[in-house]
Amino acid sequence: MSEPATAEKLGLTPSQTVGPFLRIGLNWQDESSVVPAGTPGAVTIGGRLFDGAGEPVPDGIIETWQADPAGRFAHPDDPRGAVESGVPGFRGFGRSCTANDGSWFVITVRPGPVPAADGTLQAPHLDASVFARGMLNRVVTRIYFPEDAEAHAEDPVLRSLPPERRGTLVAATVEGGYRFDIRLQGGAETPFFDL
Amino acid sequence: MTDTTATARRMALPRYERTDGLHPPLDYPGYRSTALRHPKEPLVLLPQNLTEVTGPLLGSERVTPADADLTTRHAGEAIGQRIIVSGRVLDSDGRAVPDTLVEIWQANACGRYRHVNDQWPAPLDPNFDGLGRTVTDSSGRYSFTTIKPGAYPWKNHHNAWRPAHIHFSLFGRAFTQRLVTQMYFPGDPLFPLDPIYNSIPDPEARKRLISRYNHDLTQPEWALGFEFDVVLRGRAATPFESAEDDK
């Protein structure tokens, strides 16, 4: 963090597509388990990944990253201090290679609200990356929760979107968890972010 | 201290440099499959806050030492030219990224992937599945032993062939640094013909994906050595500038 930087910047490595055979390298047996099986309060967040023709994308992968229920990260760059989660085995990270019908899911616990650098509060959210054959770089989106409508009205990221697009970042309640479809292109295109 | 007190306001977060012009465009007609898989709406600026400047610190718990040698994971030895692929994971300020997970996958020596959807008439090797994982050491260095992958045909256009490559997946230490890319081999005659390689706008940046033959890595009577460093986003020059200033 306080290491001196070298005077000359090194050239960054550019992105390339994951290609059609990503599952060989990126599939883990426990990939969907942000929390271990049987964790109290665990929910499934999942949905389907669609292309611009409305067809499912069977050769993609969704990755999620989130705070724990207290809104904390076990990471040294969290200036509030890196704290292990009170949820045993909480990994914060999930991934899910899409199935033939484009479906994906992670099993997790709801994150707490997370402050923004300027002191305002962000509504509970997951960051998600989408990779697929036919995508030369990942795209990034966010997943919010339907219970938090009040917090959404104050969330700086949701507020940066046109009002009619905000709802597409809010998951729907379904039995056992939440549904969040991702549309890469087209009518109800998911908002994607420049990070 | 709770998160919402005044003392928690204006947190000093690391801030990562922008990557404008570096990555291939998501809409790239030369690679036909991008047509229906790129957003048409403009991307929205996401300020780098806690979720973005942190990330999964995945390390040795996910790998065994055997995962770094793709040639010896089965009863017999994998067929092909044995190679060592090694390099460092750094950020653009030259800081090493230690203890970070590196995942690779690739075709076999004949250019065939062990995947149900790869059915072109090249042989599978029962002793090669094309998957490797390792963790960088304290200086950010990784090393794999594998087989030089073959080129393979794809259906993007008539007589289309991908240059030989190895897929690389990297995490760095922050969500902002996540990167999936491909490593190529020096002198491949297919470079000028490959839309995926040429989708990178800057020809100098393309060359960063080409590994270098390194005789010091080569092991006598065993394996040829190729060096491939990966450079992830470093810190932005003005760490406390407000995100609004970027618009």
C-alpha cells in the first residue's frame, strides 16, 4: 500500500475471451458456495444469461463478490480493518459456469450495507462479472435485493442510472432466494458498468 | 466504530488506474460471436468503492503442487513438446502480486480440447486434460509444466484457425484487477489472420500477450522455457480525486 511506485508504468495486459471451453479451466466443484452448505440464512441467487436474440448463453460464467452480513470484507484494503466474517466459511466469492439453458446460481447470505468513500451508504449489493465466448472482455454489473427499496432510493450507484433502468438491477424474490436474469443485449438489457 | 459515524466518512481507499483503449471492444465484427453478446447501451461509470477495491484472496487452499504440472496428472505422460511457462504477476507500478491464484486451460498438442463441444478430427490424449492451477510466490512468480498446445480450426470464417494459446485467469487483489486473457507463442504465422488477437486496439499491447522464449528457463534434455508476465491495473496517480471528476 505504501510501497514506492516505480517511475515508469508497465504496460497493462489486455483481455481476451474465455472462449467456448472455459469450463475446463474455471469450473470448481464448490464454485457456487459463497457459504458452506447448511449455513443458517443461506439463500440461492441465480437466473439465466441471455444474448441479444433472447437465446440462453450456455458457455458463460458469472462471478460474484460481496460483503458479509455486517457489510465487512476480510481484506487488507478495507480501511475499517480486515475482519473475518461472523459467518463460518464465508468466502465472499462465488462463480457459476452457465448450464445449457443459460442458468447460473450461487448460494450465499445477504450482504450488509457498505459505506461509499464519501460517507454515504450503499444499499446491500453483489458485484458480478460476466464472461462468455463471444465476449472479448468481462462486463460488470450489480445485484441488489428487493427488500431494500428505501436504501435503493439513496444508493449512489443506482441513482447514477436512468430511473427506468434501476429496476433491472434488483433481483426478484423466489422460493429459497432470488432470481436475477442477465441480458447482455436488447430490450431489458442489464446495465453494465465501466469500472 | 460503526460504519455510519462521521469518523468513517471519507475513507482512504486505493484507487485503480483506468484502462481506456487497452482492452478489445465488446462489439468487434471480425469476431462474429460478439454480435449478440455485447451491450448496446453505454457502460455506466462505477465509482471504485469498498466492493470494487477488495476482492477474493484465493490462494494455496485451492491448489495442490501437482496442479502446476499438466503433463503428469494421469497414468501415462502427456504427448507433445514439453514446455515450462513461467512469469510474474505484477501491477503496472511493478509491485508483485504474491499468493494469488493463477488458473490456465488449453488444447492438447494436436489442438483438441477435452470438451464435449470440441469435435474436430484431431486426437484426444488420454493423458492430458489441459487444466492447470497454481499460486504465485512472494515475488509474484508462477510456473507451469505443460505441453505446447496446437493450433485449431474454428467456424468464425472460412479456413479460420486460432494461433496456439493458453488461457490465463487472474484475480490480483481487487475486483478491479480481475483479468482473463490468452498467452501466445513467439513467431506464430497465424497472428495476422486471427480476429481475437487483432481485436486488441494497440499493436504494442497485443505483443504483450506473446510469451518470450527464455533459454534460462529451458531445462536441459527436458523442456523448453517460455516467459510470460501479466501486468494488472496499478494505482491511479491521484488516489483521492472524486469519481465525479472523471465524467
